[in-house]
Amino acid sequence: MPPEIQHHCGLFGIYGDPDAVEKTYYALYAQQHRGQESAGICSSDGQEIDRYVGMGLVTEVFDRQRLELVRNPIAIGHVRYSTTGSSAHVNIQPLLVTYSRGQMAIAHNGNLINAKLLRDSYEDAGAIFQTTSDTEVIVHLMAKPDHIKHHDTLAHVLRHLQGAFSLLFLFPDRVVAARDPYGVRPLSLGMTAQGAPVVASETCAFDIIDAQYVRDVQPGEIVTLDRKGISSHYFVEPSECRPGHCIFEHVYFADPASSIFSENVHIVRSAMGRQLAREAPTDADVVIPVPNCARCASMGYAKQSTVPPGRGFTTSHYAGRSFIMPSQGQRDLAVKMKLNVIKEAVRGKRLVVIEDSVVRGTTTRGKMGALRAAGAKEIHLRVASPPIRHPCFYGIDFPDPNELVANQCGSVEAIREYLEVDSLHYLSLEGMLSCVRFAPDHYCTACFSGHYPISVDEPVTKFALERHQLRMFE
Amino acid sequence: MPPEIQHHCGLFGIYGDPDAVEKTYYALYAQQHRGQESAGICSSDGQEIDRYVGMGLVTEVFDRQRLELVRNPIAIGHVRYSTTGSSAHVNIQPLLVTYSRGQMAIAHNGNLINAKLLRDSYEDAGAIFQTTSDTEVIVHLMAKPDHIKHHDTLAHVLRHLQGAFSLLFLFPDRVVAARDPYGVRPLSLGMTAQGAPVVASETCAFDIIDAQYVRDVQPGEIVTLDRKGISSHYFVEPSECRPGHCIFEHVYFADPASSIFSENVHIVRSAMGRQLAREAPTDADVVIPVPNCARCASMGYAKQSTVPPGRGFTTSHYAGRSFIMPSQGQRDLAVKMKLNVIKEAVRGKRLVVIEDSVVRGTTTRGKMGALRAAGAKEIHLRVASPPIRHPCFYGIDFPDPNELVANQCGSVEAIREYLEVDSLHYLSLEGMLSCVRFAPDHYCTACFSGHYPISVDEPVTKFALERHQLRMFE
Amino acid sequence: MPPEIQHHCGLFGIYGDPDAVEKTYYALYAQQHRGQESAGICSSDGQEIDRYVGMGLVTEVFDRQRLELVRNPIAIGHVRYSTTGSSAHVNIQPLLVTYSRGQMAIAHNGNLINAKLLRDSYEDAGAIFQTTSDTEVIVHLMAKPDHIKHHDTLAHVLRHLQGAFSLLFLFPDRVVAARDPYGVRPLSLGMTAQGAPVVASETCAFDIIDAQYVRDVQPGEIVTLDRKGISSHYFVEPSECRPGHCIFEHVYFADPASSIFSENVHIVRSAMGRQLAREAPTDADVVIPVPNCARCASMGYAKQSTVPPGRGFTTSHYAGRSFIMPSQGQRDLAVKMKLNVIKEAVRGKRLVVIEDSVVRGTTTRGKMGALRAAGAKEIHLRVASPPIRHPCFYGIDFPDPNELVANQCGSVEAIREYLEVDSLHYLSLEGMLSCVRFAPDHYCTACFSGHYPISVDEPVTKFALERHQLRMFE
Amino acid sequence: MPPEIQHHCGLFGIYGDPDAVEKTYYALYAQQHRGQESAGICSSDGQEIDRYVGMGLVTEVFDRQRLELVRNPIAIGHVRYSTTGSSAHVNIQPLLVTYSRGQMAIAHNGNLINAKLLRDSYEDAGAIFQTTSDTEVIVHLMAKPDHIKHHDTLAHVLRHLQGAFSLLFLFPDRVVAARDPYGVRPLSLGMTAQGAPVVASETCAFDIIDAQYVRDVQPGEIVTLDRKGISSHYFVEPSECRPGHCIFEHVYFADPASSIFSENVHIVRSAMGRQLAREAPTDADVVIPVPNCARCASMGYAKQSTVPPGRGFTTSHYAGRSFIMPSQGQRDLAVKMKLNVIKEAVRGKRLVVIEDSVVRGTTTRGKMGALRAAGAKEIHLRVASPPIRHPCFYGIDFPDPNELVANQCGSVEAIREYLEVDSLHYLSLEGMLSCVRFAPDHYCTACFSGHYPISVDEPVTKFALERHQLRMFE
């Protein structure tokens, strides 16, 4: 599934640690799965902010010797999903700007619904934009004299933003974290062994630097990390916040070792696998995951069912930057560069194959074909989430709804025919929601259900903006 | 375990395919696990040989546009294990030389026991050497006028070599494959969909280019791929060959999707896991593999026992080229860059942890410590092979015997204490050998048993040579 | 002298040529002497603007294969002088932004005196800045709604700018060139063999692409290149423009093959050399130039005097990216990496040495020392311009006035002592001005005379801004 | 002329200096004009030799940080001329090998006439070759047991070599320099300020490291630099050596600041220019050199004649690695990337243009065309050496004799027509030889006169060898 969905973004911030920049480097590395296109670190010595960013993986962007020179004790970092085009360099985050109050850096995970509207209005007022990112709107809002006049500029500005946002700001003397009133994207607070406060999209970032998870940044909350320690207030009263956590973070995005929305991802996925076994039991010889994402769900399925777990694929550990030469069949080879079927493990077998989710369906179809070619007798595909049918306006870059296999085929039976499997079952919406801790209405299930917790006034906004962006920069 | 053993080498050859160079590229990529230090392709248009080699991963060494320019229909390729030092470039294979008969390229997997002796003798006769590789001795032997006079120079030369060798030669008009009389390292023949003969260390190289496995190159056999097709003869009569296949290829080296020594690696490893469960059953809550190598054995163990399978670690997909900054604790971080414990999956649990093998023990110890720190209640380590106590003279670069944990600690109980686990069991030698197809005396188990199928006249040879090499090139 | 003065910037624009991007590449290459830190090309297909920029020399920034893909017929390009610091990437020009009217790219040669004032005022109004360049102020001015309302926004904006500016704008459908009312920096119009209009800082850019010089863009003029051809109007009436051409362009900056301010640089420099010989004749054996800049003046001097011309130095053709190792004496080696004395040509000779100008004096001193060490009997230094004593506010990055040798030493005799030469003469201000075509008051001689044609309201402005920049980005 | 002749090689060696590797780096940099394709340094700590080589310019091959790690006090270095092809990496010098006596590195400037013969004979005896360079033959000769038996192996081997060779050997404990009995290529001894002996192809290498020239290595001499200081003996008695110094080193190759064959290059070239003025006086307005090579000769010409010196071209300081896009006229642009005509300096003028030599003539023709296009009234080309008509077998890579303009056109009048100039004169052979210190028969003038001081038994040898090389490696 990875080739079909672009991941989005990962954040990290730290205040008051002599190795702040190094720890940011490792924390971004641990969150690399949240964004592979670019990486950046802004850090401060308390007075001035340094920016070090680049296109590529964390290990490609940062040079050890240069990184060692930046000994600043305050830092924020960002990894970003993949786009194309030579101009993409301008969009690398954290974004660093100067305004009337001095310097400000910003890192954003999520998507603003009203960015286009705000941007148009600012352009009309004479503003110039150098990126195509919705994040640049936020710095314009922060810099507006009317807003600066407010005793709490940030709270004032955040109340104007519509959509999903986990945000980190770096001012020369502090790090500020904020999360939208719906808590769509995860954001957690932690503490290093030395007592420096940290903030990250996922708790796996804490593990690599030996920090302990403390609590989540709450929906509607602003948390400031500065010399006075951690202080907090709300830009939207907790009583007015209605959680809408992205269930797809649990289904696919987050690392299994992370805890998000107050529970561990691996545990949730295993439960989804067990629930899937209850909803769609199968008489078969072996349960195999589509690597690597569905391994957690696959184990849950096997444990709940009577079918023993097995392994059908090997995966390449070196898939990073391979290229495919034109004379070869492109799609098949792309799949083969990433995995290989263990023929002897599937030949003549009746397989239960577990996928975490199916987006376009082309990659899944390729993998099913490979299993068939290796001699699988029966293939029973079980998907540990419901069919994806709707766009995400809150930060996940699904393909156009028309390209989703669930919309293209319509019925599950039609999808089954397209994927050329013997049977196909998706986990039900209710079943999926039964596997997480909070009440069903505390999650955003829009991509599955079409129910959008944050009203989308102009449903075409996103596409108009994207088209605008394409016109501008490709 | 990977950081403790350097992999060795992988080979590929193809004759008469318009995309021979491309297919060699993909076949090397699929065998990347056999060597990450350097990669090279020599190819011929029927008259002249072109050499394209470099330090690094296959995807780093070869440039797509440059590779497309080399449209030669005959090729051999090589991936090589990691060493250090600036001079290593001279050792990249295939090696290409000119001698009285014209050009010859050679690629080698294995290790020659009598290389030092032969090299000394050649140097005394006036030969000059430009590499520190034992392979260079072979080309000197091939070029010797006395040997050229022989009607079958290659057979004559191969009979003089002692040790393990799977070899590929590229002459301008043909590819020649040969395997030592013990068949220590794997070497298989295949056929592309278009009918071109191919040869590879592992069959996973065939899968990626849509070639079919035909048969193994036999111990003592010379196979020639040329315009007349495939022809074969023996430099040592089959009746005089005594197979001594490296059992460690099944335990650790080879890809689970490959078939070597006539059976699939995944199937063998699963059987080893099952046998381990029979020999060392455990009362526990969950079976988890030490990623990623022990996944096959772990499934076998769980299937045979009553303990359900689970997952205790996540692994980084981006571990390739990370660096570690000096201010961090080096070893712990090195482990953390590669994997992370899923705390919620191990906390309070009684774990059966499956390792494929234990070499120095330091990495295993680190992983066990990480499980303990995450709250594991009990850790029962089960190793799907016997203790490693002896050096390999046939091509696997184990550390010095003194550095092997089994020798340092002596008894299994002492190893258990060192690894700080609640119980420890290794698979027995007999148990391991019961999981493979051929009779026990058809395998080399020297690293476990100390029984060397090929007599090692000067047991210090290897180290002397290595010390010699160090003196020369570091 | 080159190591002591940072060059400034070079511009090029072209409209309606199928090879517009390639020609921009060559035209920037030909103007590389005007800026070595970064290079950039913005080009348009008539609707959208593509930006391709990078740090380094023109030949380093642009990749041939990628450049070939950009087939846009409208383009502007920029080379920029050297600064330091990792953040410098944001300052690369052309700058590309989006505002209410769409896209706009800008390239600037010169320096705005009131940039700090305008920037402060814009920041107070809520603007955010992403670069530390004065150029960003211009795009804010262009985007301001009050200015957009004007029927001629650009003219309106340009009338607000104080200082030196040769500007190129790229809008999706046109190139616009403008020059300040003083014409401080050069800017010329030309025509390719195929009839496409071009504009460049120096005419040497026309030579390399086989374009013909047409005329200079006039002080106060706005020239538009679009589908209707070339059109022109004035934002300041010609009658109100008082030319103040930078005489230092003739003395040092411009390429000898270029014509600027209506006359050829080589011819002017030769005349300065002849005038220098009239003002400061010398009884000596040979006239040698300090390479390479003073070759034109040196020939003029020799021709006018009775002293024969000669050669005292060789220069490295490979000096580009050399590094100097710490154990060596830094400054001496830096000089030696660039030139070498021909000992046999100077030994025992009475030398007239011609410099174009002397800034800090350290490099000149080093060269004189090398001549002395090689056995020169007498060294008579003749400088083909007056002493530099004052800062430039119009785009040349001289060191701090306190670091200028003429200020440090005071009298010419004191400078002579510092440089350790037998005699020293500078060209007089009147003598220098007698070598150019227009009346003396048509040139800016501020760095020599302290007379500033454009009033500098806050003489400290520049340094305040620079300090501000340092605070922000270093 | 540079694009038409490939330079050859430059050497440097040093014994017993703590900064030996650094000084080798600078000394190679100073001799970069002798070879731009590859560079290499072999250094020793007294016991083991380290090799650090690469393709490209000195500044590209060596990384400062890595170079600093090699603190060996004994070193030799080599820069090599340009060839093409991916296999060229194997030919980079110094070559480092192991033989029965241990390690040996070798660096060679020149060309062996009997290399093919020796190579064939060695291959017949079973030797293998890994390079296509004639230098590899020398190491085979050195390693031969029969030769090692000799009490002075090196002298014995050198007596077998036919052709031109300035050689440096590095053994772990010493540097050995040797020069063929004809002294074809230059080789000089010097002494650093700290008293370490050095050896270099050209004395400009001494200047950059503050070493003093001591004397030339004599034809037929072997000089050893070791802990006992400098010792010398002859492999051919001085009385039997007949000097045949390459006059083309003075005409074109060597740096003007260097002294070779006991006199300064600039002084010799100036004398050639004066002699040319005597032989071919011209009534004209200005004398201009074809940049940059002919500047010395041009000054000599002007001084001797009544025509004043001038400047007609500017040259790019950034010409290094430019590329030319296919849509542009290749040859014209290649010339324009390197130089530009100062139109105002040549328009309407009668020019005397000085070239140092003319090889193929195409580049010269292009430059003459550019002068004509700029409006030159008359062009009188004066070449400061005779017509080149014969191949060099001693190390200069002239094009095939059929491609030399002097052979293609035949008469000087025909060449004049081809070059499209108003008059053309070459310096006479006698005139050229009158400008150097030693008797005419002490110089090799083969490329001009066809008289070869070292008999070339198989005049086709070189081409056979080259064809052989092409077959092997392209």
C-alpha cells in the first residue's frame, strides 16, 4: 500500500537540552515513516534561529559534521511527505520567517480547510507568498498587526484556522505546540532522562532518545516550553472541543510501537485483526500478511481463528532508491523490487491474506497475482479496515476519489473480481471502532464513512487549491 | 545478528539476452543481502569486455543512464561483503585482466585455503599482485603457460584450488560457472522466459527477472554458457565429490524465498523452529522473533508449541546509511536505529524469544535488555542453531573465535547469565541436521562442530593472510 | 584584488526564443565574473513560471539534462556574489513569489538605500520576510493593493525606491527591465540573430549567444519585452535623470570585452594606463601587470611610457575550488594557489607594477613581497585608479572603511611603506575621469571621492541592516 | 591549442617531511597543467604504503579531511592526462603493487617504445595485466626473479627500457627517481626549507611549497632519497648519454614560471617571439597573443618589432567543467566558452597574432574567424615554432599525423588559406633552436623535424598498442 498513499508529516520539538539538535535528528529518523520527501531542523541559541533543511531522507539531508556544529539547546524538526517538481524545495519545513517581532519558525502536520480563502484574502491585502503550502498562511496571520495587538496572538490566530493542525512554533526563546480542537493528528508531550521537555507526533520518537511519554497535547490546547518549564492554556475550551481522531493513523500511518490517542498502535491493529476473524472466519491452511504493514492485524487474525499464521513474502531491506529501467514491465518490477513470494510456502495452499487497507487496488492486485502465480490454491483476502471511498480534507493525501478501487468497482463482489481473489471481506466500520478505546464519535472516519467532523464549507476547496498549486509550480 | 557477521558474496551470470546487463543489475539487487560493500558488472558484446564497478549498494553503484548504454548480451555480476579502508576499491569484483589469450573476468564466492601458499609461490616467480583478494591467485593460475598448454586449462587449475569456490568466468564469448567438489556455497542454473541461460548464487535472483530454476551446478562441475547453449563436464568426478554444503546458509545467510542445496530456505528454517520447540518447549505467553532474521523459525516454533505467536519489535525501513553522533551512547543507539520494542506487546508478558543464531552476543544482549526495560516478565531465549564456536575457512567472515560468546562464556548457563535471560536453549546439532534433506555428512557444520570437510593444512593460514593484507593495505 | 572585493550581480533576460533557457545559461556563464555564489533561471511558457536555482558557479548549479527539459521561451537569469552561511540559499535570485495578480519573479543588481526603512514599515503592517535581501522589499511594494490600483504599478513603485537598481521582472507573459534614474549599474538591450530581444548587465553576454548590442536601457526607463516586441516608457523623465554611472565598473568589475555606459571597458582601462604613465612616468626596465585584472591598464602604461611591457606572474587555470590545509601559512599559500612569480623575469630588474586598484592592501602587499623575494631590484607600484576611502551604498561590497588601506595608512607615503615598494603613485581622480566619454558629473566616484550622487539619508542604514541580517541568519 | 593536444603527466616526490602528503597535494596542484584526468598520491610511514587516487582535477580528487588523516612522511604523486572511457580508473597512477619483496608504487612520465614487445613476452610467460598503461610492464620487470637476483635490479631493468621515462618509485622506506639516458622529459631535484629532498617534473612545484631548486636529475641517473639523504648513481654512464630534451616542453607544455633543461621557460618563449619577429617582421597596428599560451612569445615579438603589444581576447576564469547543449553550434560555442574577442580592440586594425604552435588548426581557425568577425582589417599569423608534421613516440599525445594541419594542407601557403589569414609565418627550426641554451643536437625536435633521437624499431608499435588498448577497454 505505501506506493499508493503518500504519508504526511512528522513533528518534533525540544527545549533546553545541550544535544537538542542531535536528539531532533534521531527523533525525525524514528518518524521517517511519516514523511520521506524532505526534512528540516530549526534551532535557537535563545536569541537567533538557524535553519537546516533539505530534500530527501533524514539520513540524506543532514551531514554529521555540519550538524555537530549547531549546538543550540532549543529546536524543532519536521519530516514531510513526497511531492514532485523542482520547486518543492521552497515548501520544506520548518518554515523560517522574519516579521515585526523578530524571527519565527513553524512546522505543521495536518491540513487547513480555509487556507485558500485566507490566502486569497491576504493576497488581496498585498501579501506575497513564496511557498504553495497552507502553512504559510499561518505565519501571515501571526504577523498581522491586528492580531499582534491581541494579548494572546497565537490563541486568536488558531481560532481562525479551520481544519486539522498539530503545530510547532519555534521562537528564539521558546517552543510552542498547539493542536486543533478536534485532535485530528496525534501530538504527545514527553520528558528526556535529563528533564528536558519534548513534543512529538508519535511516541516512537521518544523511545529512540530515551524520553518518557508524559501525556498528549489536548485538543484545543497550547503548550509552551520555555525557561519556566511547561505551561499550558486552551485556545478553545476543552468543553467545546469534540475529538475527531484520525482512525486511519491507527489503521495504517502510525508506527506499531507508538502510542497515539492514548493507546498503542500494535495493540489496536491486533484487535482489528481479531475482530476481522470474528466477522469473516475462513477455512484455510495459513494466514499471511501483506508485508509489512499488515503484520499486526495478521497475528490478531490468526490468534482469533483456527488458521495457523505463516509467511508468504520476503521484503527487500534495500529498496530505498532503486530505479527501474524502461525495457522492463514497470509495475510488476516495482512490486518485485520490494517483495518476493516464498513459493514453497504458498504452493498448493489455501491462503488467508491480510491487508490493512486497500486504496487504488493496483498494488494489492499485483501481490495477489504473484501469490497465484506461485501456486496458491485459494486466496481469501481479508482487509482490516472498511472500504475507502471518500477524500480526506485533514492531511492525508489519498488519490482522487475516482481512483479508489472501492468507488471504481462499487460492490465488494466487484472489487473481489478486480483483485482476482476467491473471497474478500472488509472489516466493518462498527467492528473497527470497537477496537479503539474512545467512543465511536471521538474518531474521524471520513475516508470510510463520508462523515466529516469538521465542516467542509467548500468541498472543492482542496482541489481548487491543488490545481492552483499545480498551475503555479509544476 | 547482522552487525556481527559480514555477509560474503553473491554471483550472477547470463548469456545471450539483449537485456543481459539490466537483468544482472536486478539479479544483484535481489542478492544484495549477500554483500553490501561493492558491486560490479562485467559484460561482453562477444569480443570485448566492459567493466562497471563501484563501492556501495547496487542502487548506489550503478547509474541508470550509464547502465542503459551498455547493451552487451553476455554478463556476469558480483556483490561483495563489507570491509574497510580506502584501498578496498582495488578488490571490487568482477576482476578484469588481460593475459596471453586476451581478456578474462572472474567473480568468486567462497574462500581459498591455499591462496597464501599459491600467492607466495607466484610472487617468488615474479608475479605482481594488485589486490589483496584470494581471487587474484586464480587468474595467475589461468594465465600460466604450463596450464594454458593443458587441453582443459580451467579443469586443470580448479583441481589445484583448495577451499570453497563458486566461480563465474566471463570470456569475451562465453560465461563459465564452476563449483568446488564440496559444493560449499550454492550455485544454481536457470532459464529466462526468453530462453537465455542464467546462473546465480540464490534462486531469488531468478524470481526478480522471471527466470525459472533448472538445477544446481553440481559439486566438481564446470558449466559453459555459450552460443551452443549449456554444456557441462566435471573437473572432479561426481563419484569423488563429497558434498559439504554450508548449513549456515540455511540458518542465516540465504534469503527465505530462495532454494539452495535443493530445498527452500524458509521451509528449512520453519522446520528448525519446530524442532527447537520439540527440544525446548516453554510455558510462556507469546513467541516473538528477533527481527527480522528469525521470523521463519519463530513461526515454526509457535506452530509446534502451544504458545501463540506475536510481535515484540518494529524495524526501521530506512536504516541504510544512518550515522551516530559521538555524544550518544554508541551501541544502544545503533540497536535503536534498527529496531524499537513495542512496549505494550511485551510488558508483563512471559516471552519466548527466537534468534536464528548468536555470534558475539553483544547485539542479542542489547535486544534482551530492551525487552526487559520495556517490562517483559520473563525472557526465554531459544536459538534455532547450535552454539558457534569455530572459525570458518570457507568464506564466512566470523569474528575471531575468542570473540564468540559461546567461547567466551563456555557453558550455555554462562551464556544465559551473560545475556541476562531467564532461560536459554540452543537447537542441537542433530536436531538442526534433521531439518534438511540430505544426510548429515553432506553438510559442513564446522562453525558449530569443528569438523572441517576440507582439510585445513595450516589452520593459521587465514589469519596470517589477513594480517598480511592488513599490513599491505590499511 | 579579487579576494578582497566580493563581486555583485549579473542579469540576463530574453523573450520569445525557443532556446531561451539555454541562452540564459550561456549568458550567465559569460557574466560569471559578476557573481560566483549562486545562480538561477526563472522561465515561463507564457502562463506559468518555473524556477531553477542553486548555490555555486553556473556550471555547478545547472544540470544539462534537467536544463534541457525546460523548453520555455521566456526567461530571466541572475548570478550573485558570495556571502557565507547556511541560510544563504533563501537569498538566491531570481526570487519567485505569488501575489494577488499571480506569479512574479525578480532579479536585481544594485542596492536600495531605503530598504531597511521600507522593510520595517512593511513588517509593522504585518508582512513576513523570508530572505535577508533588499530585493524582497520590491515584491512587497509591487503587491500592495494601493500600488496595484495605480494604472502603472511598476513606475509608481520604482519612484519610491532609493538607491541603485538594474532590475529584471519576469511575469508569465513578459520580461520587464528597469534602471534607476542615475543609471548606476549597467543594463543593455540586444537582439539575437533570430530576432528575439535580450537584456543583460554586460554586452559580453550578447557575444556568447551571437546577439547584437542595440542600446543601453536608459536611466529612469522601463522596457517591456513581450509579444508586441519592445516597448518603453519612463518612470522618471529623462530630463530629471542625472546619470551617476559607477566608475568602478570600468576600473575593475566589468569584463574587458564588454561595453558599458556606451564605451568599451578595455579601451577605457588602456586609456587609464596611458594617463597613469603621463602622471607618473618611471625609469624602469619592465612594466608588469598584477594578474589578471591590470593587463589592460598595463598595456596602456607601457605604450605611453618608454618602459617595455613584460610578464612577472603566471596564473593558475585551475584555482576554482582549492582548499588550504591548516598546517600551511594560510595567506601566502592562498596567493600562491592563484599565481606564481616568474623569477627569471623579475630578478635584478627595476619593475613598474600596475594594479587596477588597491582595497585592503594585504593581497597587493603579498604580491609585492613575492616579487621582492624573487629578486626584483626596484618595485614601482602604479595604481590605475585613485585611493579607495569611502563605502559604496549602491551595490559594491567593499570592506568596512576602517579596513581600507588608504584609510588605515592615511598618506600615499604611508601606504607605500606598508606595501614595501620603492615608489607608489595612484591615478588622479581627474585623470581617471578624463579617460571616459561623458562629463565627470555623469559618473559616481563615491568610493574615491566621497561624493554620493544619491543622497544617503541615514549613512549608517546599510550597516544597521547588515548587522540585522547577521543577527538573523548567521 | 589546449583542446587539441592532451597534456601528459606530472610527477612529485618527497622524503622525510611531516607534511609530505600535503606538500605533494600542493605540488600536484601546481603541475595541474601537465595532466587533468586523474591524480594520485602514494605515501608511506616507512613500512606500509597507502594509495589515494581518483579521476578528475587535484582539487576534485582529494578531500581535505581525508588527506589530513594520512600523515605519512614519504610520498610520491602523479597527475595524468585525459583519456576517455569507464575503465580508465584502473590506469590512474601511482600504480601500487605487491611482489616478492613487498610493496612498490610507481609514477611515470613519458612513453616506452618497447612496451608492447615486453608486454607480449610477459603475457606469454603467464603474466596478467590489469591496466592498459605501459607503466605496468615496468613493475613486471622489477618483480622478475632473474632481475631481482641482480645486485642493482633497478639499473638492470632501466637498461632494458626503450623510450622516454622520468620515473618515481616509492618503496616503503625510500623514494627513487630515474630519468632515461636522453633526458626527454624534465625532472628536477630540490630541497624544502626544512631540509627534506624533493623531486618534481617542473620547478613550479617547488615554488608553491617554498622549496629551492637544486639541480636536474641527469639523463641516465638514479637518485635515491632515504634516511641517508640523497645518493646517486648512473644506470647508463653519463658519457654514453646523448641528451634529447623535448623542445615542445619549452614551446608549449611547461609552465612559464618553471625552469626545465636548465633554463626558464618564459625566457625561452620570449626569445622565440623575438626570433620570430626577426624572421617575420610585419607592418601592423598591434601584436596580440592567442590566449593564454602565446603571451610570452607575443611580448618577445612586440619588443623586437616596432608593432606595439595589445590584447585581443578575454579568457574565462571559470571554464572548467562547462557543458554545451546540443542545439548550439558545438565548435564555435566551445571556443566562446573559453575566450571572447574584445571587438573594440581589433576593429579596423591590422593585427599580428602570435600562436605558440598549431596542431590540427581547427581551433586556431575558429579564433581567426572570430577576430575577422569582430572587424579586424588584416590578420598576420605568426607561429612561434615550426610546423608540426610528425608523431611523438615519447609521451605527447598528438593526434594522428593525418589530422595535423601541416600535413593536411602541405605548404605554408595552403595552411594560410585554410586558416583564412592574410599572412602566415612559422618560426624556423634553426631559429627555434637558437633560443635555447644547449647545442641543437641536445634537443628532440622529432615532431617538427622527423628526426628521432631514440630509434623507433617498429614505427607502428604505438598504434598497434593503442588499437589493442581500445579493443580491450572501450
